[in-house]
Amino acid sequence: MNFATPTGFRDILPEEAALREDLANRCQALFSARGYVPVETPTLELMDVMERGGRIPDSPFRLFDSAGSLLAMRPDVTLQVARMCATRLANQPGPFRFRYQQRVFRQTEPETSNREMTQVGIECIGEAGEEVDAEVIGLLVNALRTCGLDDFKISLGTVAVLNDLLEAASDDAAWKRAVRHAYHETNFVELQELTEQGNGKPVYLNAIRQLPSLRGGREAIQKVRELTEPLGCADGIAALAQTYEALDAAGLADCVLVDFSVISSFDYYTGIIFEVYSPRLGTPLGGGGRYDEVLSAYGESRPAAGFGFYLDLVMKAVEGAQPAGGQRPLRIAVPKGSLNGDTVACLAAAGLDTTGLDDPGRQLIISNPGVDYIIVRAQDAPVFVALGAADCGICGKDSLVEANLDVVELVDLKYGACRFVVAEPEGAGPAVEERYRRTGSIRIATKYPRITRAYYDKKGVQVEIVQLHGNIELGPLIGLSERIVDITATGTTLRENHLAIVDDVMAATARFFANTCAFRTDPRITNLARTLERNMNEQ
């Protein structure tokens, strides 16, 4: 009999449990000294109540109670506090300052990561203004330091600037949703494509395209002001500037990076938004912001701001901290196979030392001055980067889509072009359509189940996916499937096996991408992305 814990859950032994308890108590004492009082929220919430407040992280655990209500184990505490304030405290004058320490449950990729973590945080309900925003961020800084973490950076932006630019740029609601989605996914290749389509006023499109590349300190705020003031969209940056000055006056500006690429979290934020990163981990430690409109979804509207961080991740970052003494090499995941030659040439043109990379033999890591190249399969590159084993990497767009991991897509490198297609035996179209009419489903053989599923879901067609790892063309030839979804450059293999292309799924080229934390804590990645994009545009 297997006595292991479920995947993503673990026991915590006494030594670690005692340390967690001590750190949590210190944080709660810090919050209490600033007037924050404790609250507790239920482990289970009605799913539709949670969704009413805005975009929420995926909850891996949903269940029905005896009354038939769909419940979810809480993936976050902020929405619960908003619901509690708007209902249970509707007639109380406020303001309210709450602190909490609770377990949250989230879907993670890959699923071997923690799916149960301790979230520590505060919520300030009923007060607006830059002083409150600075108070919240200052408490986050002090809490992290209380836990023993010194090597961290808080990326600070505001959704107000983007929202104002979008409203002025276009009346196309679908286009604006697509731009916001690109920001949420930190997919700046998609953002560039959307703003180059001319679906709006060019001057605003240019500003939207430039916004995520602006980062730094006071100078970044000034650049955004210069970009937005002539367009009448500078109100949001004025509020952010006042928050930054308040943080600087408190001696906390060195912990903050003004970063407009950070608009990639829940869509309930209305003002400042921030995330905290450690260069020792590949995932954010926590975050927060201002969410003034959320309480109105549950009843009485009040201004609100707060943060939450994961105690488990902070402890891991503290454990992984290294003594100061020089910057480690930049770690780049380099694909084997068809993309390898162009990738080596691309990196060499960017000024990196690629000695030994063109013929690594059996070596899996090539170390040159300032850079370590990790040699991986293209399909594995997103995993190495998302989990922090590499800081950045190169692979095809198809590998990024199929992996579906949290990375920052930075540059379309344009080489390695291919396309995903749907193919079936020549002349088999009527028989395939008849099978779908009779059975309501089509069998599809593919190496790429996620891409295939997304394509057919968009078309509203029910399919049975047969996942293979090679010789996909055999599927319809021996009756294993009616069609295939596969990658092709010339279509030669399909023609030689008497398969006809019946539709295009997506095009794919090589992409330069980065770990979300490394992107926001290591300027070498941004510099490399700019160089790669400049070289690509000059070709």
C-alpha cells in the first residue's frame, strides 16, 4: 500500500514547522503594531461568488455539496475579505485594517510543485490615496526582511495608465481584451503584433507598445509621463509617482523597480499593482495592489489595497540565498535539433561567446565567460526556464504553447518557420464528415494534444485525441484516426504518404523567452532581448 501524500502536498516536520510558526508570528506582530487586526475566512467558497469579484487563479479542487452548490477551496484570500467587508461589515463606518495567515490551494504547472501554501497578508479597506499604497508596500518590505530575506525586488506598476491608453486608442472591445490578455500572459510578442495591426489610433498604439519596456526608478516614471501627458493619459502615472516618492522618503526606493511589464495578474486591480521577486527562485513570492472596484461586486463599494505572499516560497528563497561576491553566469536554454544552428548564430551575433556551442558532443552544459548554455530538447526548454533552471531560452512558438507554462515571451526571432496543419487521407473528406455526423466526434492523432485541443475547441468540434510520439502519418493510414495535426515546413512527408492538408492550425517561429523572475531581476535579459530584436529587424 502506498502511504505517500497526494501530489503537491507534503508533511512539515517539527524543525521546519517551528521556524514557520516563528516567522509567521513575527509578521503578524509587525502588522498588529500598525493597527491590523486578525480575520479568518472559510476554506471553501461558492464558486460563482469568487468569480463575481474578477479573474481568480485556477482552483484545483472543486466539489459539490449536498445542496448541489459548486464549491472551490480558496485559491486566494483577498476576494474573500472583499466579500466579507461588503456583506458582513456593510453598515460599519471603517476603515478596516485586516491581517491574515491562511492556507490557499492553487493549480500549478508542473503538478509536482506545491498546490497547498501558506499565504500571509494584509488588506486595508476604506482608505484611498498614495500614502496608504506606500504603507502597504512598506509593510510588505518589512515583513520580507523580518523573515530574513534581503535579496528581493518589488516590481511596481499601475493598471491605470494602460486602461486610459486603451480607452483612448480604440472602441474595439475584442481588441482591447486581446491586449489585456497579452499583458496578463506577459506575451510581448503578441502585444507587438496587436499594436501593429492598426486597430486604433497610431499614437496610442505606439504608447501601448512601448509601455512594458519602461522600467527603472524615478527616470522610468518620467519617461512614462513624457509618453502619456501629450495624450491626456497621465493621471495614473501621477498617482504612481506620489507613491514612489513616499516610498523614497521612507528609505524603501532601493527595494522597488518601477516596471510596467508587471500588469499581468488578476484583472480586479484598478491602480497600483506590484509583485515581489527573488533572483534565487523562478516564481513570484507574492504581490498585491489597489482594487477599488472589487467590493462593489458584492455590495457596498469601498477603496481597498493589500498584499499577500507565500511563506513557503519566502523560506525557500532565504534558504537559497548566497553570499555576495560576484554575479553568476547567465543561464540560457539552447535547443538541439533543427533550431540549433540558427540559435547559435543568433546568440553569436548578439555578442555572446558561443565557443563550443556548435559542436558540444555529449556535453550538456557549455560554460563560457559570463554565460552557461544548457543544451536541451526544444520541447523541454520552457520547463527549464519556467522552473528557474535556466534564466532564458530559445525554442519554437509551438513548444511554448504546448508547455503552457508561465514565462515571458520577448522576441520573435523569425527563423525556424513552420506551420501546424490538419491533414487527412486524400479524398477522405466526405467519409470524415459522415463519421462526425454519425458519432459526433473525430479521432485526431498528434504529438501536440494541447495545441490540437485548443484548435478544435475554438471551432466547436468534438474530438478524440490519440497522442503519439512519432510517425503521426500512420494514424489515418491504418485506421487509428481520421485526421492528424502535425507540424510541417514543406508538406513533402504528407504528400509522400498521400495525406492532404485541409486546414491551418497555427504558424510557429523561434522565440526568445525568459523566466518571469529573472526577467525582472536581471537586466542582462532585457539587454539581450533588445539586441536580438535589433539584429532581427536589421536583417
